[in-house]
Amino acid sequence: MNHSNTIKERNLFATELFQTLATDRQDENVVISPVSVQLALGLAYYGAEGRTATELQRTLHVSAKESKDGLAESYHRLLHSYIKSKTVLEIANKVYTREKLKVTPHFREVAEKYFDSGVEGLNFDNEDEALKRINDWVKEKTQGKIEHVVEALEPDTNVALINAIYFKARWARPFNDEDTKDRAFWLSEERSIQVPTMFADNWYYYADYPELDAKAIELFFENINMTMWFILPNKRTGLQQLEQQLKGVDFKLLEDRWQWQSVSVYLPKFKFEFDTDLKPTLFKMGIKAMFSDAADFSNIFDESPIGTRITQVQHKTFIDVNEIGCEAAGVSYAAGVPMSLPLDPKTFVADHPFVFLIRDQHAVYFTGHIVKF
């Protein structure tokens, strides 16, 4: 099993997840973390058998040849691929099970060793106490940025998958806050509002993608090899079409077309929280058995009772993009600037709905779109 294959398949899942979710949410801001969803589902896949496993395998694009242990190892490599000390990226996974169910020692060991995930028994019948335990854990893992991931539990909950991600990084070259001014952001062809918009005139990786009818720019973070892409449709109302075309796109091929250019960049500041139960989205993507009474998680439990279906896959993300950098809860780079004036200066004016993502060569950590303020 070659290494790049898993990365390509992970990215395929990331674009499909985002496109499936975003299609239904063209009128609201969205941010999700494909990586943290993949980890939660990867762990569920490890514990699943039968049709439950087959559907997860298909949707996660795990090749049938790859063993579950091979998959677990690839997620382990992913979780240890970034340098934790220099930046803040905290991916937190936990499986909560009804306390009278006995979790097999092997599943517990795999969860902790490969997925950095704890497995904890909870008394789901005492809803207030269970909710407090889950929400306190998430708040601690996301440095207080995310609270109240779960507001309620279904009465027959046996297994809850909870994942949270927190990311905070400075731009390699911060924007000057004196250059931030109110500018128009077009909500539609004829309606605009004024929003605080950052400005910089500098050298960036930039690309025109005629086949997507869009352009893109890449911003670097300090001390970390993740970057943030902004992909802007050429048309004010081009978002949905762009997202359709990004489904299944190979980011490596897009990346090969970056060019180092002088660009005037206008980028609105944004900050929002996004919260969703991913069950309907995953259902559309073909994951059905795990939410039904046919769910088979016999690798998680000793004497697996019938009906250990997963009742919710709660996902909550927070993002804050400003002059200093990006704080999201879900390589030091110095550029020599030539003195001569560029022959072909570009402008990148994000004044209408656009897509963004935070990624490195291993995975897509966040992706979303901004449509309103």
C-alpha cells in the first residue's frame, strides 16, 4: 500500500464531505474539519463488521486491500505528522459508550495507540451529568474555544462519537491593521454590505484556474508547513458551481500550478462557529447502517448487544481569521522581495462568496466557505 494513495483518498473524502454538506448550506457560513471527521469514522470503521464496515470503508475510500491495522497506522502517522510544539493544533477524539457495555481491551488499545482517542463509559440515563462530562472535555481540549458541542442526547444512546479540533497559527507575514478598511462584500449580484477588509501588497503563490472559473491564493503560517488557500469564483454568484467542481479534485494538481507573483490582496476578516450533526450528510454519502438498528460494532464490545447504533456524529468548529493569523478550533517562511516592479501584477479581491481550506501535504484540516457577514 503506497503512502501517497492514502493521502489522495483522504483528500477525496474531504472534498466529498464538504461538497455534500455545503450544497445544502449555500446561505450560511460553513467550516468543517475533514481530518477530525475522518479520524472519528476511521475509529468506528475499526470497530465495525459487515455492512456497517463496508459502507464506512467505501465512503472513507479505504482500499479493500488495506487491513484495518494498516488504516489505523496511517491515521497514527497523520496525527504525528505535524510539530505540536511550535503551533497549536489539537485534535481530540473520544468514544463515549453506555457504561454497562463492556469495551474489548483490544479496541481500547487501538483507539488510544493509533487514534489518540479515549474510550469512556458514561451513564447516558443521567443526561445532565453525561452532557456536562462531554462538554467539559471538549472545552478543555479546545482551550476554551468550543463549548456545548452536545446540547441533548437521544434516550437510547449507546455510542457517541465526539471530536473537536483547535488550530491557532500566525501568518508568516501578518497584515498591517492600519490597512484594514471597510469594503463592499457582495452577498448576491446586486446586494452588498460593508465589511472590515484586510489589505496587503506582496509576493504570494497565486493561480488562475480557468477550468474552475476561479482564482486562488496561498498564505503561509509561521513555523508550520500548513498553508491556507482562498479559492475565489470569478463570478459573484459562482460559489455553488465552484464547489461542485472541487468535489474529488486533486489538490496536488492544483498546487503544481501555483506561481510566485506580486499580488494585491483584499481579504475580509471573519470569525464564526459552525455546529452540525453530520448524520444527514454522512447518510447522503452512503453511510447508513451504522445509524440503524442493523449497526454492527461487534469489534468494540464484548457480547455486543443489538442496537449499538451511533445516534449522532456531532461536529463543532470555530474559526477566526484576522490580521495576525488564523485561530481555528477545529515552516518559518521569509520571502525575498525583488526591487523591480512586477510586469504582471495580480489582484485578488475576495469581495463575494469564496471557499477556503487549511491543509498540508498530508491532509485537509479545515475547509469551508464564507457567504455572509
